[in-house]
Amino acid sequence: MHAGPVLQQRARTAEVTHQVNREEKAMKKILLSAILSAIPFASVTADDWGTVTGQVIVTGNVPAAELLHKQGADIKDKEVCAAADTYKDDIVINASNKGLANVFVYLSKAPKTIHPDLKTADPATVVFDQKNCVFIPHTLIARTGQTVEVISGDAVAHNTHTYPLKNAGTNVLIAPATAKGSGQKIAIKAAEILPFKVACDFHPWMTAYWLAVDHPYAAITDADGKFTVPNLPAGDHEFRIWHEKVGYINRKYTVKVKAGDNPQKPVEVSGDALKKGSLK
């Protein structure tokens, strides 16, 4: 038998084998791609996500609301700033249920998995207003990538001075009667470990607190002291609970999240501690 035909046969066999191998590899890639693309959809089930609810309440001696200044008080820009009686907003307690408002409740770090409905911050812009020389809202959460637009319903000038740790500090002038869409825009580029102070240097009693996070799992207690953190991935999570008067109420508030609702026992803070401005 001549070598030529044998070599030709071997070459054809090798080519066929190579072609089969190429096709097998291609099929494996297609199958792997299909499996990987299906994983996110398979993982998004009701069994994988839970909602944490709770309340922060004041115990012991409940501080009474404190008058900041009376209507007509002789203060800067009194026609606007003293148009009505104004109370301090650093301690806001519901008299009927002792719920403490304006408490930040947030995960200490972003989880590996975020619910698909919460991956994108919505809305893209958060509005921060001022009325009668009071910041509205007093507490605010913004995610990285969001922008805070500072507007003003007042007929006097203000400035917004921020004191973050990781984001760039800002000090911008807010013209009288600045409408939505034409306000000063402050970009949130980095997550902060705790809320930071915002002030108006023109009216030194004006303060607020912002929290910048890189995930959607953060909340602020409402007028009843209640909070809701929805669609957390099931598992153990560590929250921080922080209030401007006392700092961390609980720095490591651990919750084992199960599918569905996860109501928590009330978180307590002493009224005397709030009044004193320290938990110690």
C-alpha cells in the first residue's frame, strides 16, 4: 500500500475529528451561555427575598418638643424665618406611641445580591427644599449615582453647606424662590459610613442630615418611628441604626431575613439619652 493514500486518509480523519471537536466546543459554549443567562431569572423567586419592618421608640422620660423661635422673633430674615412658631427638629417624637422620627436604619455594606427591582436608583434626582428657614426633609438618603437638587421655597437667600467624609464637601448659594429644575445639583459619588451634616451658614439653626449609600437597603423612620426595608436577600444582615443626637443607637443590629415579612421587636432609646445627647 502506497503511503500517499494512507496519509490522505489520515488527514481527512484528522480534519473530521477537528471539526467534531470544534462543534462540540461550540455547543458547550451555547449550553453554558443558556444556563448562565437563566440563572438570574431562576433566582428571582419570592422565597429568596424578605422585607424587614420595625420601630424605634423612646423609653423613660420623653423630651417635650422645644420651641426654636416664636412667630415674629427678632432673627435674621424674620419676615420669612419667623413667619410662624418654629420647633427644633433634632428630636421628633410621636406623643401617642413614643415613636422616634428621623432615625437612619441601613445595611453596613452592600449585599452580594440585590433585588432586580432595586438595582437602579429611582428617581435619578432627590429634591432637598427649604421653607420658612427649615430644611425639608430633615433627613435624606441618596444612593451613589443619584443627584440631590437643592431648591428653595423661601423668598430669602440660603446656602447649603455639606460636611461629608468621602464625598466632596459643597457650599453653594441657593437663590430666593429657586424652583425645581433650576436648583443647585450635588452629585453623590461615594458611600458614607454614617450620615453627614448639612447646614445653612446664613441661618445657623438650619441643619439636616444626609446618608449616601451604594445599595438600596436603607430607610428613615417616619412620624411613628417606623421603618421598612424591602426585598432583602434571604440570610443574615447587619444594620446600623443612627440618630443625630446620640449617634449609633445600635451599630451591629443583626437580622436573619427569611422569605416574606420579617417584623422586628421595637428598638429602644432612652429619652434621657436623647436629651443629654449621648448614650453614655
